[in-house]
Amino acid sequence: MEETSASAIGGSTHAYVDDPRNATVLISINGRLVPRPEATVSVLDAGFVLGDGVWEGLRVLDGGIGFLDQHLDRLYEGAHALRIDIGLTPAEMTARLFACLAANEMRDGVHIRLMVTRGLKRTPYQDPRVTIGPATVVMIPEYKSPSPDIAKRGLKLFTVHVRRSGPDVQDQKLNSHSKLNCILACIQATEAGADEALMLDDRGAVATCNSTHFFIIRRGELWTSGGMHCLGGITRGNILRVAREAGIPAFERDFSLVDVYGADEAFCTGTFAGVTPVRVVDGRAIGFRSAPPANGAAGPITRRLGELYKALAVREVTRP
């Protein structure tokens, strides 16, 4: 197996070790298992025409799916907000997920992209009333492990001009298919030579990254944004949970780039890679007050939180 090249997704938190088995996986489309090269949806599907849908990324650990109840709760809440009838109960969705894994004989080291769109449109127009079919439910399982080199060297972030809008424009708590602002942020960060984009909210406070959540550690305290301008991240919430359980003061609050530049440690979180240390933001080295960490880019609190999160993920898996 070869690691993905830098020309693919470079040093982002989603850089992964390529696996040739993915070429022959079966993808679930509305419950029908289809070989990957043949897996398609209609050009009149609402997800293709308009980005009208919601999705989740899921990790498979030792035959189970991590934090599945939390992911499905977010999925169904988002669909309800968009007035999308998924057409499956959470129990039926769970059964379909495990049926897809069983058909592929997958038990570990797997990432699933679960997508739900409004369904087939009579004509390519935004009005939900021209939808003529049930919701489209797609499950794409892949053998996918995070690149170990990224965690060792740490991420390089760049603050982009693309802002995270407030809920009066597009509520960032919706994990929708419409990700254009994140894509534009990703493009700008890549062209600046960074691994990922750091995004501010509409007031100039630090919000999140283009595909992960962002944390800093200052004088023993863990800070992340107030949450109004970012997705309600499952990993984000669980990091706050394990920090508080371990007695680490953890706060959701507004803070600025000056706070970031002066942080002792920083890291990003996401379902795919878990906890990934950040070593540079806008050319400023993180942790400038102290000597570089002895074990790579991660500082002591970042390493501890990563270990606590991994232990929690193992404990809280849903199995068939």
C-alpha cells in the first residue's frame, strides 16, 4: 500500500493511506448493493442538482461504528430542519449500514460516507415540491486510515478571507451537502501552501477550519469557538467531554487570532483522523514560549486528549 501523494490532498487532516481494496467495494444506493464503478445516481437527483441533502462521516472500529447514535441524531435533526423525509427509522438505517459492511466483509479501519438527499426532481429546480421520489440514501464504505506522517509533523493552517456565515445566512449547524464556502476556503489555503484553512466568523472571531474543528490550549485551559458559526461536531463535543471528565478546564468562547498565535498548543478534530496537532498558523509557530515537543508536533495536553478520545471511541461503539 502506498500513501496518497501530496498532489492529491497533501497534508490535510484527510490525507490517508491508499488501499487497493477500495476499487471493488460495494456501495449501498437505496439499499441496493452496487460495485463501485457502477454506483451512480440520477442527474436529476436533488443532491446533484442543488446540493440538497445532509450527510455523516462514520468510523468503523472492531466491528462497530463509533458514536453512531450521536451521528444519526445529527443526521435526522438536519433532515428534519430541511423538511426531508429520510424514509427509514434510525434502527432501519443502522441495519442497512451493517448490512453494507457485512456484504463487504469490513470490520475495522473503515470510513463510511452516509449521504441523504431529497431525492429525484421532476425538473432541475430548487422548489422541494417538484421532488417526485423518496429520499436517496447512499453509503460509501472505504478502507481508509489517516496518514501517520500528518500527526507526527503537525498541520500548517492559514487564515482565509472566506467567512463562516451566521445562522441568518446559512446555519452552519446543518451538515448539508452545500459546502461551497468550505471549498473556497480550502482552495485559498492550498494556494497559500497550507494544509487546511482557519476560518473566522462574521465578526472576526475564530470559528473553525474548512473540514475540521479547531482548539487551542492556553495556560492549561482548552478553548474552542462558541459554536454558533460551526457544525455541531461529534468529535468536538466528545473532546470537550473527555477534557472536563479529566479535570481540564474546557471553554466554548469567542477568541481572536492573537489568542491563537500565543497559544501553547493547538489541534484540529474530526471523525476521520480524531485529534491532529497544529504546529503553525499564519507563519507563527504554536507554543513559541516553550521548547518543541519531544514526541513530534503534539504537546502534552493534546496527546492526553487524543488518548482519552481514542479510549472513549472504543467504549462507545454500536455493534450489530
